[in-house]
Amino acid sequence: MVTKRPTIYDVARHAGVSKSLVSLVLQGSPRVGEDSLRAVQAAIAELGYRPSRAAASLAAQRTRVVGVVIDDYTNLWFVDLVRGLHAELGPRGYRLSVVDVATAAQAEDPVEGLLATRVDGIVVGMEPPPGLVGQRLPPIVVAGTRETTGGTVGEVDTAVNDDAAGAALVVEHLAALGHRFVGHVASGGGAGRAREDGFTAAARAAGIRMVATEWRGPATDGAGYDGARRLLAAHPEVTAVFAANDLMAVGVLGAARDLGRDVPGTLSVVGYDDTSLAAARYVDLTTVDDRSFDVGGEAGRLLAARMAGGGGAPERRVLAPSLVVRGTTGPPRSVRSRLGN
């Protein structure tokens, strides 16, 4: 038996709204009220409605495709970001085209490549390339804390978590446990800088001694391992290490193992991002939940409004982080005997 495919008229009847209002929802129009938006999205989900992308593209002269530019597929932060984007833009009839500039050996600029496919909008999940803003470009949203590169950030909509506040939560937690000398394994980029600055300021305010590595490259587990080895060799009296992200924190855990430092007995370790890696039972990492899924959702909402013709000054949506305490942090024990002193 062949089941009739639901139409836009079926969605309108199910939601109790007009067909034109359903069209506005699918276009991401900012003129739709929250109640109507939820009713239409619920009807779409319940009926299993899938808009005809070909018909919509012909009618609106759009592709219904959003480009997403990232710089490291191995960073699990991007997984949650893309999930959040899809959850927001998928029901509106958009597909995502993700470009990883770190692994795609491209002869052309990634933004140029997306423009060649006529995307309707772009989400940038990395440090924005210089000259990103221009009249010929579709709407752009930057996701995550970024450096002000080429004047881009501040000229477009952004969706971020409060990295400085998240780092301050780490200091508050470690101070409450009794740590008085802590280390930070730093990374590059806007988020890395914001987290280091927030951690430094909070440690100073709490009267806690703090030392940081000087690494400004990618936030990988290898960088975390190497940074922790150097930091703990130079400052063996450090009792806790905060890493710039979860991947680097896993590297710190490896360094602690190789140096004979018991976690959390003689060394507490904290990450950032609350990725699936941190939640794995074997890792059980204390970390900061930066709400990357919600950052993706906010970026999607901002972009949908711009693609629907919304104007006005650029918006900056800042989401408050929270601390997730797991098994890698605890009160400090003396490391003197472990060091043979």
C-alpha cells in the first residue's frame, strides 16, 4: 500500500495555521511568532513532512544549502556544533555542507568553494579568513569565540559560550578543593586565549599561584601531552592542570600516567567542552560544558533570520557555561614523597 506523502497543506491543517505561514517557517522568516513556529515544527515532525527542495529552490532561486567551515574534524566540539545547526535548520528545509580546511587539500579558498555551490548562508566555526565580509557574500554567522581577524568579528552575527566565565568556574572548583598552585595547558585561537585570560584573572583574584604553557597551535591531545610534560617537569609542585579543551586534557592524563602522577590523587585534571570523550567512563573527565549544541542552534537561528531577509545590527548571542564534575578532580595530596623529596 502506497502512503501519500504529506504536503505543505497537510502541515498547515495539522498545525492550525495558513499555508503561507508554513512557508514563512520553512524560509526561516523572523516574522513568525514562537507559538506558531513551535506548532508548525511539531506538525512537520509528526507528519514526517519533507519539503521539495527542488521546487523550493526554483521558486525562491535558492539552494536551501548552508555551508559550514571548520578547521579540524577530529575536534569533537564540531560534532555537537553541527548537530545543533542541523536540529535548527533541518526542520526549516536546509541541508548542511561541511568543509574542513585542515583535511581537504583544496586549491581554492573554502569560502570560494562554497560560493561556487551557491549556498544560501555560511556558518564559520574557525578563525574567520580575512576579508570574509563583502557585498557578494551570503549571510554569515561565526560560531565560537574567535580572534578579530580582518575586522570580521563584530561585523557579522556570532554565537558563543562565555569562555572566560567557564575558566573562572574551573578556578572556583579547584580552589574549593584546596588547590593552591595550578597549571594551564594553553592553545591558540580566540577561544584558547579567552579561556587562558579568564583562568589567569580568576586565579589571581582567588590568590592562587598559576603557570601556563606558551603553545599557540592546534588544541590536540599531542599538544596537551607535550605541554603537560614540560609544565610538570618545570613545576612538579603543581597539583592541578586545566587544559584548553577535552582533547588536550586527554593528553594531560597521558602525561600524568607516564610521570607517575596519580589522578586525582596527586594531580587533578580539568578540560573544556564536555564532549562525548570527556563523558566516556574510562576517561571520566571533569570539564566545562560550553553548550556547543546550543551554540549551533543559536547560530542556526541567527542565520535563518538573515537568510529570510532580516536586517539590523549584528547580534552576539552569549551562552552561560556550567561545570561538570567527574572523576579527575579531588582534594590535593602532597606530592613530595612521589617526587622523592
